[in-house]
Amino acid sequence: MHSEDTPPVAPAVEPQRRFVAAYRVLDEAIAARAFPGCAFGVLAGGEVVLADALGRFTYDEDSRAVTAETVYDIASLTKVAATTAAAMLLQQRGRLDLDMPLAELLPGFQENRIAGGVHVSLRNLLAHNSGLPGYVEFFRTAATPDALVQACLELPLEAVPGARAEYSDPGFTLLGKALEALTGEALASWVGREIYLPLGMSATGFSPLPSARSAIPPTEVDQTLRQRRIQGEVQDENAWLLGGAAGHAGLFSNVADLLLLAGEMLAANAEAGRLFDAATVALFAQRQGPPGSSRALGWDTPSENSSAGEHFSVHSIGHLGFSGCSLWIDLEAAVAIVLLTNRTWPDRQSQLIRAVRPAFHNAVREAL
């Protein structure tokens, strides 16, 4: 038996046989030390056709084995699974105007630094074309959450809003704060009640309890800020300084929960969603520009040499996480693939995940 919140698992061919090429990609990645372990899942035709895991929490032989239920730090998947999802629901309910200037919600935002008086809108933040920089190590100079947010508000724009696409962590940090101003509530509690609870995403949330941390794979030995092993707390230093919950990072989740979210996006696209409607998904899946940018609203879309591989249609949305996580959803084929790893263990040096992702996605899609 499964609950109504859980997509049925297809009793089809033994997954290791059906997806043998995909398993080979992941086995070889673990052997090459792309990551010590991974959890992964596939949703197709409304059913979970694969949910499994390989490897261990670390490279130590006695390290805990990863399971299909293992919860990971999903890093920038927070941007879609929390912040963008919240923006989608608020926009759908008529509470969020995409073209509202950020300064209307966050009056401290210093936007008068560019000639022409062009506003930075919530749409700009979602589309990563706000003109804000890609990444800033606020944690090196800010000592408190308030100081970090203030530094973020005072960032100089590097381009006219809408003119340049640059994936921006500060943009989503500010977007998270803007949504909190709009709802009058912490982002973490709002998405927990309005999105995760109704979808049955019971393993998803920010700031895991200390008692749960040992069941989460460690992300790195932090030599920069905390000078210790990071396990069960957010790896991203800026998000950690913000108390573990931010618009750009901080969420923890597992394969089953992310497939529930993907399943809702697919159901909504087919006009059968419980939370979202088809028009909302279509709006947020649409590329925003400038020309050449693959960014939709919050979501990314497949592009040349995409992590999605070669078989996701142009009507696909997805996102990556720095810790080695990814989610891709093909709205046309009704397929979703989740891959969760801790590729940053024990440090951030390995970039082998870049080749693993498209190879894994290709192997899965070819097996389907």
C-alpha cells in the first residue's frame, strides 16, 4: 500500500537490469571519486520507476551506506524547491506581482546606482538578470544575519536590470527576504505549511535537528569558516550565517520528496495539480532573456552541453545544487530525474560531477 501522497512504484522490470547503463555511470563515478555515494530516482508515466542508492557517506570503508531514503543538503535546489515554489504559489494566488520593484518590499535595497532609474523587479531576481553579482563571500565580513542582509541590500549593480544574465546567489537571498516581507512569515515555515505538508514531503526542511544529523551525508571538512566537519547543517557559509535558512540555500531533502514535487509540477502541467495550475507552470517555465540565457523564472532549461543531457525536451525545467544534487523535469515527456550526492566531500575540488550528470541522464532516458 502507498499513501495518496506517494506516486506508485512501478513493479516493472528489475531496476538494476532496466537501468543497467545508468547504474554503470554511477558505479564508475564512485570508483573515480566523483562522490562517495548517491541516491537517485526516476518518475515516468506517473510512477516512480526507480528509487535506489549506491555507495557510502564518505570514502571510509566503514562509513554508513547511502539508502534511497537518505536526506542530503540539496544546496541550490533550495532555489526551486523552496523559493521559486513559494513565488509560484504566491503569484498564482494573486499575492505576488512579478514586476513589483524589489525596493517596494525591501526599502533598504539601494537601487539608485544605475542611470535611467530601471527597477530591479522580482522577475529579474527569478530570471537571474537583475544585474547583481553572482556570488559574494559575505560571511568573511558580516558577523550577524542582519549585517549580511544589509550588505546584500547595498551591493552595487554590475549591469542594467534585464541586460545581462548572471546566476546570482545574492539575488535569491534577497528574493527570499522579499517573500518573507510579502507573507509576514519566515520562508522556512511558510513553505513547510503551504507546500511540503500538502504534498506529503515529510523529509524536506531547513536546519535538521542535531539528533538527525548523523543520518545525513557530510558535505565537507570546512577549512574556511567553521574549521570542522560539516554534517547535517548547511554547507553554504552565507546560508549558515543566516541561521541555516535562506532563499538561495539551506534546504535538506531526499529523492522521494523531490519526486513528489516533480510529480506535482507534471500533474499541474496536465491540469491535474493539487497546488499549482497549468498556467503557473507554463509561466515559470518560460525563458526570460536576455537572448542566450537558458533561465526561466527560478528554473533553468536545457541548453547546449546541459547537465540534463541530450534527451530532455525544450519543455523541460531543472536546477543544480553545488553539493552535487540535481533535479530535471521534462514537462513534455512527463519524466523527472533526481540525483543527490555529496560530491564536495571531503573538499570542493572535484568537478567530475559535470560529466556524470549528463551521462546519467542520457542513460536513464535511453532506458525509458
